Amino acid sequence: MRIDHPYKNLKGGAWLRGNLHTHSTRSDGAHAPQDVLNLYAKAGYDFLMMSDHDVYTTEADYKALDSRGLVLITGNEISAKGVHLLHVHADKLVSPHEDRQQVIHEIAQGRGFSIVNHPMWFREFDHCTFDKLEAWQGYAGIEIYNGVIGRLHGSPYALDYWDRLLARDRRVWGYAHDDFHNKEKGDFALGWNVVYAKRNPKSIVEALRHGRFYASTGVEITDIAVKGRRIRIKTRNAERIVAMRDVAQRIAVADKKELTIEVPADAKYIRFECWGRGEKFAWTQPFWIVK
Ligand SMILES: [Zn+2]
Ligand SMILES: [Zn+2]
């Protein structure tokens, strides 16, 4: 057996933090684009994507603003007529057809990729049902955490859907985002992705596309190492680390900042949840056990 995972050869780059789900006054956000950039830059973010509803933010739009040192990624949120999708690294505005599989295909034909947003939004937790996630092909992953849903109906989390997809051999990544609309309402700096990449849009987008990142709401992972059948996770501030296999079955729990496990040969995948104080988490991407 071997362990297939996205954290191989972490050299030549750095861990960079960013949010891909950000609204401004170009759609229903409360703050002007420059104010949004100022806010994220001031908080020490490395990269940001504006994702206004069916409004594509281009490289030219960004050039008209002061980046304040942020690496800026083009994009938008496909919103009208169905489940919301992030179009990351967009090179055009894809029309929000009702047929979301068609939208995902169209996105995949360009340079970017798609993420299915806040599946558990709404009173019935059914913004995007599991059936759709299972049927659709070609998206990179789902939001396992979406901050703004914390003040709306439904759940910000979609970890159960994620485990069910992973157990069906779907290699989809888990992303965490603010879905920033309004700083006064508390949407800011709730969830982010920490990628291992070089500080430019291409390298960051490739890391996000290929899973070279972890999702976080406040726990920082400092090392991810795989040696033979062992996986070791080190954090700065976890109070508990949980290793899980298919399907969300806990195989190790440590009330420490780090955890090393030996991978069971019959597991399909392993993933780690690092729990901190005050609803702070970090979620690694899956490690696949290949026979
Ligand atoms: Zn949305
Ligand atoms: Zn949104």
C-alpha cells in the first residue's frame, strides 16, 4: 500500500492564507471593493478573490485598485437560478444556466475551476442536496465551512457530505471561506484556506486546485509529514486532534498539539480535524490509501 496525498515536496514556497469568497458593493456586499482589500490586507491575508454574485472581477478591475500587497484572484459566484458555485481564477463570466452540471463543465473548459458553496444553507439544510453533489462531475470541492451561514438558517459546516463523497472515491477538496458581506455583522476572518505556494496567482490557484492547502477557522498547522505508513500532523494551537477514516470513523484522538498515526491498510482515506478553543478548527485534505 501507499499513501497518495496533496502535501508532497513542500519546498520552494510558503504557507499563504487567503479567502476566495468575498462580496463587495458590486453585488450585495456592504463595503466598496477597495475597502474590502484594505480590510483583508490589514489583517495579514496573503491572497483574496472577490466573488460578487454573477459579477466577474477581472484583472483589469483589480488593476484599478490598490492591492495593498494581496495576491488577487479573478472570479465570481455563479448565483442566479440554482446552487451557488465559486468560479475561481475565472477568465470569463459563465452564464448561470439552470443546469449547474453544464456550468461546471463550462468553467472546466477555461483556466479556472469550481467549488460548490454552502451546501447546508436554508431552513431545510438543502441549498445543495447530497444527490446533486454526488451526480455532478468536474468540480474541485465543496465549502466544508462558510462563515456567513452562521448568522443565517442552516449550518456553516458540510463535513458529513464531504465524508460521504470521499467514501465514494470522489477526490473533492474541502474549502473554508468567510462569504464576506458585512464587517459590522461579523462576517470577517471566520474561515480561510492556507495553501503551500509561491506568492503569485498561478501558483496559489494550482495549490487550491490540487489540494495543497488546509482549511481553517483559527487552528494553524505547522507541519504535515508522511513517512511509510505514518502520518504526522503538528499544530501551533490545537487542543485536540482527531484522525478519521471512512466514513468519518475516529481512529485516533489526542488532546495535544500534534498527532502521529499509523494508517490502517484497509482504510480508504484518512483525514485530520484539529480542534482549538472557541470554534477554531483546521481540516487537512484527505490522504488516500492506495492498495
Ligand atoms: Zn452563495
Ligand atoms: Zn457568497
